[in-house]
Amino acid sequence: MDTQSQVVDRLRTAFSSGITIPEQFRRTQLTKLMSMIKDNEEEILNALHKDLAKPKFEAILSEVDIVINELHYTIANFASWMKPEYVNKTLATRLDDCFIRREPLGVVLIIGPWNYPLQLLMVPLVGAIAAGNCVVIKPSEVSAATDSLIAELIPKYLSQDCYAVIRGGAEETEALLQNRFDRIFYTGSQTVARSILQAASVHLTPVTLELGGKCPCFIYGRVNIEVAARRLAWAKFFNAGQSCVAPDYVLCSPAARDALLPALREALEDFYSKEPQTCPDLSRIVSPRHWTRLMDLLGRSSGKVVVGGESNQEDKYIAPTVVVDVAEDDALMQEEIFGPILPILTVESLEKGIELINRKEKPLALYVFSDESSVVNTVLEKTSSGGFCSNDGIIHMTLPSLPFGGVGASGWGSYHGRWGFEEFSHRRACMLRGWALERLNGLRYPPYSDNKLSWLRWTTSTKTSCSLM
């Protein structure tokens, strides 16, 4: 078996040969990736169920179909993304060809997480392939069944000279990061992201970070509370809350909280029955370690559990749980929850809610539930987040024409659709010049004079119209 460095060297040799540059090669690989997903859907669903007890419905919606839709969108559009982008010119450059050329970066590394172990590995891979790169893929060892399946399938469908899967835990990942890559794309925790940045700095490797954070859901003003409760419950407890864009906490007035709680209880009972542990539509926590972390957070909270709270360590089960009377300094507010626990904080005004949101790190997503457009627009204008969605949750990330990514502590860079293609491309500034207009170009040569400078400033100004020449 090849060592990690031998794998990287093999891919770099393949990239240097130019094999990934032609559009047809990229199209063929994307089409084969599509076949891989479709041919092995049942095996994928089984692996996801083994790792997270994902219901078939959720697995197809959030893992299989989101990748297939990304592939369809990219295959239909990436040829146009590859074309040179011509730019505006000045008088001095009017006879030149001036354009931006998208070029592949080289050999890139994609490190995936465990919560959506197929989607969050394959969607960036689509962008990397479309952009013409060779790719090292590192699945999460925590979602072991999916990790094993990806390692088995990728070599069967994609070029082994250009794409490789490297498996392992923290030690193997640390060793892998000693190699030089042309971009590292990481989805996961802020703690690991810091280690990746340190390793990347040795080679001055650019890094894309998709991290997460505490995504707020602000309920304010007039609102259809029954519909809001159902959409909130779905977004929060989908995949047992193990989503980087899940609503992490709710902000609302005391009156809105009192109206929301019975609506949430009803929604959760409708979704998962009166005995959620026996419901096949509720995922499980990925590992005993993650279960213990969540129960520790809940145990240290000073809030009051008003819905759920039941758990079973052997089953890695935590019931959909709602906690009220939560203060801003509560244990549940100190880190991203990443599980089926929903704290509710009360605020007295729109301004106070915005102030609380802005005191925290910028989130990956921010949700506002309100029938009043003035409320939605005020929160939109006075906050910052990776993505924004009103009157729903998570849905914005399913649209491949929107960039998906964080800001500040919630991430660097974005992807999906063209944005993934751009993230894995170098935008090369190109100017192709001939020998004409040498008299005009001669204005820049010594000996210098004020007259030459005046003319040169005029010909290079972006305010000057080319039609004058």
C-alpha cells in the first residue's frame, strides 16, 4: 500500500501531465460520480443508518439527492464557468485582450465531517473536479461505515491517478497535513480548524473552512406560531440536531415563548410520536463520546427542561428537548450544541435581540420568523451571518445557485454550484498585447515630462471612454 506522500506524489504527477484540464475529462468524472451515487444508493443508505440511524427519508433528502442535484447543476453549467471572462478596458489597453482565466489549483485536500458524511464530502468534491483539480479525500473516521464505503467506491468509479481516499483518525490526519497541497477544504469544528491552519501555514496553503457556530432563530412580531413551531422543530431536530445550520437557540419575547411551547410540543408529538425513542424517523447521536458531551451540557444548564430530556446511553438516544429560562451565560450558550437540545432565551425588544446576536461570533446561519417584513429586514441589515433565511430553517443551503459558507468564526470561503468551482480555481489575470499603439505606449518611457504624465493619466483612467479614440 502506498504511503500518504506517495499518494500525493502520484496525484501531483497526474496533474502535471494535464490530464484533468480538458472539459471532457472533468465531465466524464462528474458523470461517473453521479453513477456511483445512483448505483449504490442502497449501500449508502445502509451505511448512514449504521452510523447515525438516519431515516431513509432524511438520508435521501440531505445526503443522496443534494449530491445528485449538485452534480446535475454543475454538469449543466461548468463549461460556461470555464470560459474566459472578458473585462472592461482603458484607452491604453483598448486593442489588448484582457480577461480572467479560471485555472485548477493542483492537488487539493478535502476533509469531511461525520454528521453528513456523504454530502459534505461529495459536494466540495464536485466543485474540485469541475475546476480540474486532483483530489485527496479524507472521510471522517467517526462515521465509520460511510468512511469505509466511500473508500471502497471512489477507486471503482473515478480515475485512481487523479483521486484518492486516505482514511484514519487524528494521527493519520495530522501526518497527511504535513504534505503540501494547493488548497485544503475542511468541514468541522473550530478547534480542529485551528490545527489545520497551523499545518497549512507551513506551506502557505490556502484554506477553506466550513465550521458552524451557534445559529440563532429570532421569533418576533406577528407570526403564525403553529407553522413556525413545525418549521423550527423540523430544522432543529432533523438528523437529531447534528447539523451545522440547525437553529442552535431561540430568541423571543416571553409572550411568544408561552405561545410557542404548546405548539412545539404538538409538532414534536406529530413528528416523532409520544415515544420518540421508538420512532424510526429520529436519528441517533453519532457516538458515546458525543452523547456524553451533550448530556453534560444539559446537566450543567440552569434552565428548565419543559419538553423531552429523556436519554439512553446504550442507544445513543436523546429525546427532542426544549429548555426555557436560559440565561446568556448558561452552559448551553457557551458552545455550539450540535444535538437535539433547544434552549429558549427571552428578550424584551427587537433591538435587545439583535444586540444579543451581535455579542456572539457571527453564525453560519441566522433565522428570523416574522410576518412583518420590517422585522425581517431590520435583522438582515443589522446582523452578519454566513447565510440568512426568514420563516424557515436549513432550506437556503439546498439551493446550488446560492453560496454556502460562513463568515468570521463560522468559516472562510463558500461553495455549492459555481461558488465551489470558484473556490477550487485560480482566477488568473491575463492581458494579451500586440505591437500597435507604440506611440501611445511610449508616453510611459523616459525622459519623463509633465505633458507625458498628463496624457498617460488620461489614457489609463477608467473614467475615459474608449469611444473617444
